[in-house]
Amino acid sequence: MLQSEHFTISTPDPVKDSEYTGLPEHAHCWFLMCKYGGCSCHFRHFLDDKQFAPIAEWRQEDEDDVESTIQIYDVFWRLFLEGHHLDIVDVWSGTPPEEVDSIDVDLSEVFRENFRIFENRRFAVI
């Protein structure tokens, strides 16, 4: 388990998460929880526009969500630089696994301040 004041990364629940653990293409699967536990909802998420974008005042983003997202981006970036293969899957409760779309994400083209997670998407980090 990897833990900070902004997030926890642990093993998935073998019962609750079983239908989604097949979505990542790589052998090791981890569960990312926000600092409040139980889910990943306290990171930068956007439901309607699927673009990486900087923080904008008019969106009224929660400062803690922004900081948590930057912190987890730094972990993803470190893994990427070390040559690890990485999938990032975000699934809202009740979404069937077949409705999760995959997109390629080149972290070298996404600034940490622009990173956010897209609902029901699998990022294949390239």
C-alpha cells in the first residue's frame, strides 16, 4: 500500500472490484482512493468535456481535489519515467465494464496542472 495525505493506493477488493480488474492490460492491479477513502471521486474529474485542461476559476474546482490530482500525477509520471507500463481506469459505480472506453495518453504531452481523470475511461499511458 502507498499512502499520502492526498490518496491511498491499495489492492482492489476481490469481491467488490472483480468485474473491473480485467480492464487494465497489465498484470498488477491497484485501487486508487481519495484521501477520504472508499472511492476516487475527490480527484479532478470531468463528465462532459474529455480534454486535459488547466484549472479555471469559473469551474470552481475544489483546491484539495486539484492538489490530490497533482500528487497522483507525480506518482504516475515517476512510474512512467521508470519504464513501467501503466493503465489508469476510472469507473463510476454501476457502469458495465463493456462501457469503459480506452484512450491513449502520452504523459509527456500532459502537464501536471492539466491532468484530470475522465469518467468511465481507461487511459493507456504511452
